[in-house]
Amino acid sequence: MEFKDHFSTQAADYARYRPDYPQELYDFILLNGTGSFAAWDCGTGNGQVAVALAEFYERIYATDPSAKQIENALKHPQILYSVASAKASGLPDQSMDLVVVGQAIHWFNFDEFYAEVKRVAKPGALVAIWGYGLNTISPEVDKVVNDLYYNIVGPYWPAERKYLDTEYQNIPFPFSKISTPQLQMQQHWSLNDFVGYLSTWSSVQAYIKANSANPLQALYPQLATAWGGKDVIRTVEWPLYLMAGNV
């Protein structure tokens, strides 16, 4: 499978509007990790996971196949960023204490990625992969967002989105699994923050490219009414799907 770049166009917005992962996720990784020297964040995107891991690991190797994502990634002295694919990281054999993939493994060729993990991970290293599904806010807002997600831009989602819609249940995981907690993500956003996030959806960008029109512009008045006003701060929640195990 060749790299399908769904995010370079909106890389700057992606870095600005991606929701943060909960501290409980990193607590889980720290508790179950087997070493604290080197970690590989594959598909790093805006680097948010790499920065969080830098609190616990001495060196983070963060890779992404998109050069624009790497250019816009969060900088940190302990993070070494590089443009690389999931199947060819460029890392030494048996060098990583930890391998993580946040909201990206559904884009990978699973067999090729797992072969690379087995090559670069130390024996017993922790592997953790996770993704998040469609957000919820309130019945009124959710109705508008669901119409956008399923109907307006539904045909423009890449086929790989199905893995998130099925909560990662159909993604193989060839490692010794460990029990994982149920987690969710949460942000407190204004309407404009939320619309900025919606603009990072790959389906929205594909719609714009195909139709020379932004679906969010037409939807904005309806969304604003459901939101209750652009200055209102609402809680946005996403379910987080986590798998973890040891090499």
C-alpha cells in the first residue's frame, strides 16, 4: 500500500486543532512500559504524543510520511523528527523500549508495520495503538454533526475510516495483549474552535477539492444555532479505542 496523504493540505490546522489525549493514557503507558530510554512514535502527525512521552523517555523518535506534518510538529529537544513510513523507520534493530501509534494505524499496511515493529523493538517492549471515534457534544449539536459526518461528507471519507467506525475491533494485533482501560478525550471549545477541528477532517478537505466549496460554510448557521452562540464554551468528547501488548 502506498502512502495516501490525507493531511498535508491542512497540516497547520491539524497541529492547532487536534484534541489532546488524556493523562490516563500516558499513565497507562508509563505503568506498563518495560524501559524508559527510547520510544518510537509512528505516524506522529503534529507531535503531540511525542512531546508527552518526552516527560518519561530520554529520546523520542517521531516519524511521519508527510513532510508538512513534520514541519508543523511541536518542537522538543528530546524528539528527533524524521520523514519516514511505517514500514521503513530507519531505526536500528532491537533499539526501542516503546512503540506507539496515535490515530494513525488505520492508514498503515498492518503486516509491513508489524514486521518493522518486531525488527526495531526490544524483546518485551510495549506496543500501544489507539484511535478515537466521532465526537459527542449535545443532542442538538450531535444531530448537525452526524448529518455532516454520514451524509454530507460521508462519501468522501477514505475507506480506512471504517476501522474507527468499528472501534478498532477489526485491526489485527500480533502481540501478547494486556488489559486496557476505557478512556475518552475531552476538550472545552468555542464554536470557532470546533469548526476549526471539523476543517481538519480528511473528508471535508476531499469534499472541498471535489466541489470547490466548503461544506462547513453552508452548515455554519445551523451549527451555530445548535451550539447556542459562537461565544459559548462546550465540552466535546470522543471515545478512545486502545490496544496494547508486549513484543
